[in-house]
Amino acid sequence: MGRQRKRVVTGEAAPPPRIDEKPTAFPRKEKKKKVDIGKVFINISIGLCIFSLIWFFYALYMRSSLSKRVITLHPSHPVLDANSSSAKVSTERFWGSYRPQVYFGMKTRSPRSIITGMMWMRQFSDMDVNLRHTCEQGDRLQGYGWVMHDGITFGVQEIRDNDFTLTTEFVKRMGGGHGGDWTWRITAKQHSSAPQAPVISLMFYAAADTQGSLEAHVEDRSRLASITGFSEELGNFKISFRKPVTGESSSAKYASYNYLQTVSPGLEKLSDIVKQSLNRRFVYSPPSGEKRHYIAVDTYKPPHHQNQQKPADTRKEGAFVLHQVTVQMPFQIEVLFESGSFHSRPNQLVGSVMTQELERRKAEFDSKFEKTFGLESKGYSQAHVKFGKAALSNMLGGMGYFYGQSVVQSVYNEYPLLYPEGALFTAVPSRSFFPRGFLWDEGFHQLLLSKWDPQVTRESIAHWIDLINMEGWIPREQILGDEARSKVPAEFVVQRNENANPPTLFLALQKLIEQLNSNPEKATSQPTLPFLRRLFPRLKTWFEWYNTTQTGPLPNSYRWRGRDKDTNLFLNPKTLTSGLDDYPRASHPSTEERHVDLHCWMALSSGIMASIARLLGEPHQDYELTHHVLSDNDKLNELHWSDQLNAFSDFGNHTQAVSLQQEKVYVPPGQPRHQFPVARLVRSVRRAPKLQFVNALGYVSLFPFLLQILTPDSPKLEHILRDMRDSNKLWTPYGLRSISKSDPMYMKRNTEHDAPYWRGPIWININYLAVRALHHYSNTEGPYQEMAAALYEELRTNIISNVYRQYVETGYIWEQYNDGTGRGQGSHPFTGWSSLTVLMMAEQY
């Protein structure tokens, strides 16, 4: 600004201006204005710079904060206390067959458990080394699985390997402060009466998972008589290896012995360590028979890097001790675990003592099974009842206890992050192919297990919900620990926090509520109310996460996130998050999609949230309103009913004019073909997509019926029932196929490497929901009641007959069943949701 005149302080008047002076007021004013604009501009610039810096650092802070949300656990109190699985709090369930990925093994429900297990291999066979340890479909066993297992105290398993059967049994005995004792009994018998009975080697081992000590006690130079050890959760303990006998009271048989004592860099390496330690220098020399060299463990030296004195990761090293006994069939052998804190032990749990205890437990199991499911009273044969017991036992014996960290990523993370360490007690879909926890599978598993033991269901749900983060997201596939991760292809390890999975845990919660309401005084139901109270804060966040992150383009519509993005390679991009993988959705993924199955899951979930809130005296009106809106049949019809298909359908950017074609690879004249990429099958789009109903008739079309959203008098129900019974559409003599036989996508490959998965085969979980829904509509007054009743009887009979027949013929319950022949296919054994056949037999829905 211009200079200012000095103010006159005297009483004299100012001198008059000279005539030749120019007036100064106007120029001064103009000059002042110019200076004002310049300074304002500078001030604005400085302000913008400061604001930009503040915004930049705020954005950095927010991005950093948002990037941490995916690995920040929910702030509410966990459903389970930190010591809920410990020996002092949960003594009976502390030890168990919680290693479903191995043929036979046990561990405790603690983060760094001492683990025990068994391997075996046949001697003098055509194969070089046929070591059996982890459950592998490539082992081509004739069958294996639990025939009896109560989930707590005992189990009996049969393993049929070519021409012999191994029966593995265990019994637990409570005592002391560390989970008590247990005994294994392995009985080996040959199938045929061949003159030369098989000679096999059984290998029993104990391994420490980074903590705890193991000490080998050897007698006669090569026989490992026992292992003593100590760990934080077990205290002192002893594992004794008894000599093989021909029968329970017979004298010892001839056997050759070997042992191995070393360290392991990780539990997933145990098979490799054994294979690398094998040697043929040992001689099997029975009293009456020829001497032959056999394969046995010898010495093992951990691999070292050339420039390193110690293994790469010393933190992961754990003690590993193995006892090998090589013996000719038939024989029986026992392994005894004794807890050091069990001071008042009446006798050792071996021989006839174990036999008596085992028989008592078997009788209790048989009695409880009939009381729970009533199959004998329904007129089922003993063979069918035995099948039912095996289906239940395999799910119970397939419960696993896992501990570790998931690998996760959000849109705010440049690279994947490690989720906080956590434990998971869960059933697994398949011991051979999916020996880990899957979120949407678990809800189906617990429908069966809640009938047998509601406490298992409460604990399993609590473990899953305790893995929730602050956003309300639960990683849908739990790959916890090195053993679990070793079974998973790298592309499936990272879990992304925008991806959901059907919230089937609400189905299991619904069963717990029904049990509580029907018999609130029953001892097994009484813990449910306090359990729900602790669960509710996290359950609210989980529900809200679905209701905000999975919404669709229109009010009250929903859309699965996480569809495959490389549309060039897939005939129809997969939607793994829906659980139905390659089931046909809109051909071109977009934000305009509306998925009818997710809409129905949310209708179901909101209703159950309202029931839980009412039960707990919590505000329930919002959940009831959501349930009312999502269950409104008129609104559902507006969003998802296709008049062209006469069925419920997804909506999106879609065309049916797609096919897989061999891509053209240009090879210049004279150039060798092998130097250019191999031609792939890529998608060819012959007609541009447009927003329309997808019009794929199959499982997704049935969801308003499957989850009982339709009112009994809905005219749409008649269309669904007719489509179900049409053999040119969904009906088969073995169950409902996953997609209509007349659909263009029926049994079409999704890529050159991906065979049809949910495009024709019969899946038991959806068929269970269909039978359950038919039972509901056949017992509810309406115009289609008789039609539903007839379909119920027919469909239920078809499913049970086929699953049972395939079990008898193949030795397995299967992941899916061929819609043309009924033959089991896919993963096996698959005693996850395929075991729901037991509930259909019992007619318990």
C-alpha cells in the first residue's frame, strides 16, 4: 500500500495546495487497488499451498489408516475367551483328531501343539516308495474314513489300501490338568488269503511345532521304546510304543525296528524328511522266511545353504522323532500317550482295558445316534444305518484346529498383508482336497453337527466370527499355518476384503435358536443365549458389511463382488464369491448386475438377525423392516422375475452369443512355429451384450424357493416346481442338476483347462435345501401343497438312494454326482455338506 500522510497534531491549519500540483487522491486509490489484488493473489496462493499440503498429508494418513483397516480386528470383546480351548477350560476337547489332512494323527487345540501322526508304506512291492501320510487322491486308496467318531472321546477308522485294511482306533481318558491320556490301536489285516501276507512298515511320530522338547528312548540299539517330552500346554508327557502282536492277548510278533530323531523346518515337511532319510541297507529276517532288504529311516541331515552355518529359518525348527516298525500281517499294535499330571491313573489304557473302554464308547455312540436321528425306527437297514454313522463320523473326524495368519489385501494395499494370528476350529469339506475352513461350507456343516452336539456348533461359529475385522469382513477361505498353505495353489492364497461368501452361518444360528425355543430347559441348549449375547456385536457388523458392500444398482438389490475380470479367457467369468463358481451369470461383469441368490441370502439373514435381536431384547425393528422389504414377493418379482424364462433370474450386461474359439497366432512365412505362443482357447462374442435378464435356469433360479422366501400361494412357486420335475430341465433320478439340460451353458467348459463344475453336476447342499423347502411347502397350507409333497418324497428318495449306492460301490461320499449316471465325481472323500444326506434320511430340517 502507498505511504500515508502524517496526521496533523497542532492546531494550525494545513497549507493550501499549490496551483500547479496535480490532484493525488485518484492515482493513489488506483495504485492501492493494484497492490491489493497482488497481495490477495499471493495470500490465496499461499493458502492453496498450505491446503494442498494439509490435504496431501491427510490423504496419506487416510490411505495409511484405510490400508490398516483390513488387518485390524473387530474392537468388541471376542466371543471366545483366550483360554477357551485350553486343557483347563475344555479338558474333554483338548486332544482330538484335529489334523484332517493326514490319514491318522492327533493334536491339541493350542496354537503350537505337539502333533502326533502315522505314516505307512508297503515293503517288497513293485513301487519304489509308496509312503502314505497326508490324504491324497493320487494314493488311489479303495476307501478310507471314520466309521464311528463321537467328536470327543473315541474314533474308529478303516483304511483300505489295495489288498489290506488298516483299522485305526483311539480312546481318550480324562485325568490330570493337561487333557489326560489316550491310546491308539492299529489293526492290520489282509483281504485275500494269499500265501505271502503283506509286510508293511508303520511309522509313528511326534513333532514339536517350534516349541516343546522331545527325547527318544531307545532299546536294543534300534527300537524306539518311548518318547518323553515337555511343552507349555502339555507339561511332562510320555509316548510308549508297544510291540506288535497277532491279537489282543497273543505274544509279540517278529518285527524289525528303526527310528529317526532330527529337527523339522516346518510341519508340512515331515513327509519329505522321511523320504529323504530312507535307506535300503536294512535286513528283514523273520525266524521262518528268507532274509530281504527293506526300506527304512536311517539318518537325515537338514539342508544347509553353502555360505550358512545354520538353516535359513531357525525360528521354525522343531523336534521330530519317528518310530518305524516293519511287520508281516496280520498284527495289532498300540501306542500309549500318558500325561505327567495324571497321578491317580487306575491302570494303563492298553490291551483288554482299552477294548472294554472302546466297546463302552461304541455302545454309547450307537445309542445316541439312534436317539438323535432315529434311522432304525424309520425302517432303514443296518447297512443304511452304518452308512449314516459313517457320514456323521467323517464330518466329526474331519474337524480341524488351525492356527496362523491369512494373507489379505484391500484396494488400499499395494501388496498383500498378514492378517492377525488367529485360531479356527472348523469342519473341512474334504480331507484330501480341501483340508481347511471355507466360510459358506461351514454353515452347511453345522446344520448336521448342531443336531449331534450344539456345543461344537457354538464353538465353530464363535471361532469364525472372532476372525472378523473392524469393517465386518471375514476372509472366506481360511488358510492358516504352513500345513494348510502347502495344499493351496498360490493364486488362491490372498483373500481380498471386498469379496463375500454366502452367509450360511445364519442357517446354523437358526437351528440353535429353534433348539432353544423348543426346549429352553435342555442342558445342551442353555448355553445358547449367553453365546448369542457375546456374538451379537460382531454379528451386527458382519450383517452390515454385507448390506453395504454387496449392494446392487437399485434399491434392495444386491451384487456379488469379485467376479473374474479377464473376460477374454472365460466363457462366462466365474463368481467364486457366490460359492457357485462357474454358474452362468451376466456374460460381461458390470456394476449393473443384480444377483437373485444374494438377495435371498440377505432376506434370510435379516430375518434371523431380527429373531436374535428380539431374543436378546435388542432393537430389532430395522432388521424386521429389512426382512419385510426383501421378502416382499412383488418387489422380488420386479427385480428378478424373467417373463421370457418364466423363472427367477440374475440381471446384467449379457449376451448368450459367446463361445470358446482357438485364437489365431500369426506366424510370419519362414519362421519356426515353436518360437511363437501356443494358441489358446479365447472367448468369441458374436453379438454385443445388453442389459437384460441372464435367463439361465438352474440352482440360482430356485433360491426364492430354496430359502423359503416365496409365499405358499405364490403363482411363481408352481413354475418352479414344474421346472424342477422336468427331466429336460433340472430333474434326474439322482437329484436336481445344477443347470437346465436345455441351457446353452449346460456342461460347457469355462476355459480350456476348467471342466464344467456348477453347470450340470448334482450338488448335495443345494439338493438338501430343495428337499428342506419341499418339506416346508408340503406342510404349509397352499394351492401347491400336494405337488410339493409328491416332489418331496420322490426327490428325497432319489438323493439318498444314489449317495448310498455310490458309497457302497466306491467306498466314498463324493463332492458331486454325475447328472447322467449318478456316479460320484470330483473330490473324495467329501464328507462336508454331502453328509447332509443323514438329515434327509432322518427328515430333520
